[in-house]
Amino acid sequence: MRHCLDVTHVEKIVCDSIIGTLLNIHGKTKDLIEMNICEQLGPEQKGKIMYLPSTCYTLSKNEKVEFCQCLARIKVPSGYSSNI
């Protein structure tokens, strides 16, 4: 039984990370420089403003709305994905 809980927990972490990254949710994305991944995509200081370069997976506002609407329409068992 514990093995199933561990797998479910890992799935939740992966899902949270993907959604946080796609929607650019503050505090839900990882610092790429700290992880030594894609350093060219790390934050850049331009004057007093911190700038994050766009990535190939950056969603526009309309795409984010469509993505959230798609998630809202998904039918799953009660409580299965309540945190989304």
C-alpha cells in the first residue's frame, strides 16, 4: 500500500511542476540557474526590472485561459484531482 501512496505523491509533484511551469505560477517554477539547466533562460536584470526571457513553452494569456478551461471540463472521480 505504501508503494501506491509514494507513486501517487510523485505523480502529484510532477503534475504540480508541469502546471506551475506552463502557467508561470510564482513560487511554482524552479530557478534554472540554480539547477544548472538552460542558463540562457535565467532571470536577467535590466535596470530596476527583473526580466524572464520567453521559452518555447511560454503560454499567452488566452492559451492559459484555454488550458484552465480544459482542466475544468475534465471529468474524473470525486476528489481525484480536487487541488487543480
